[in-house]
Amino acid sequence: MPPKVRITKKMVEDASIEIVRTRGHENLNVRSIAEYLGCSTQPVLYNFKTVDEIREAAYAVADAYHTDFIMPKETDEDPMLALGLNYVRFGHEEKNLFRFLFQTNKFGGMNVDALLSDPNLSGILTVMAEGLGCGISEAREMFLTFFCVAHGLASLLANNAMEYDEIQCRQMLENVFHGMIAAQKGKYENSGQQSVASSQ
């Protein structure tokens, strides 16, 4: 008689992510995980007390995957635009994971201030600050604008409300990107002129 396969916590998490990815978060439950792993529900609940704990663990894995997915590569000429385009592409390629992360009650309970203070965002803000040549606080403000546009595009794609056109998406993000740069330069120029005027 072959030995029983031990169902580990990681196996449950991996199964959960695959179920969300392929079938949607609505189908994530103890029974669907057990079916995926080819076991009874008992080993699944041995690792987690409730399905809510499983969802929390799956959310954390999906969130880390999303962060890794959207981060620019060292070879990207423009990290800021790469970041935005990767975010939009995630909504297109990982529709179910996107909806799980951003369109469920978990994200619904978060406001934008909580999102901006998320420790996972620090690496993204550093990339933005370097790309725009500004400080972290300015990058945080501009991230909000850029996030709203990229998130809007990704949401439309994740919900099949528009066709994915990378050229069109890139153009929209570039328009926002260059608009932010122009606005930032305008702030510095205006503050410089006011400083000169006040010193005269």
C-alpha cells in the first residue's frame, strides 16, 4: 500500500492560488481545495482552521506575486512607465488574481491612505523617485495620480470592459507620466521665481 501523501500548508496555499487564478475567488473553498489536492477536507483544515484563514494566506501570496510582477527590470529604460504598464498587463493577464486582490471585500476595506502606507509600496516609490528625479514624498503624491490611471485601465481589462492594446495603454500612461513631470517642473520653476521675487 503506497504511503499517504502529507498535505502541507504550502500545498494548500499553492492550490488556493491556482483555484483563484483559473476559476475565480468565488470558487475558493475547502471542498475545491481538497478536490484539487486529491484528498479529503480534513488535511486541508489541519493546516488552517477556517476558509477565511486560507483566503488570507492566498491573498498574501497573490499580493507578493503581484508586487514582483509589476516591478520594473534593470533593463527597462523608463522604470516608471514600465511599472505602470506592468500593472495594466497584470489586470489583462491575471484577471482573476487582480479581482481577488483589488475587487473583493478585503481591498474594499482599505482606503488609499492605507495603500500608500503599505510597506510593500516602498520599493515602488523608490523606483518612481529615481525615475522622476524627486523625493519620496513627491513620488507618493504622484503615485496616487499614476495609480488611479493604471488601476482604472487594469480594472477595465480585468472585467473584460475593454480590449487590451499595449500601444494605446502605453500612450495613455505616457501622457500621464509626462504631464506629471511637466507639473513637477512647473512647481519648481514657480517656487524659484517666487524666491527670486521675494529677495528683490
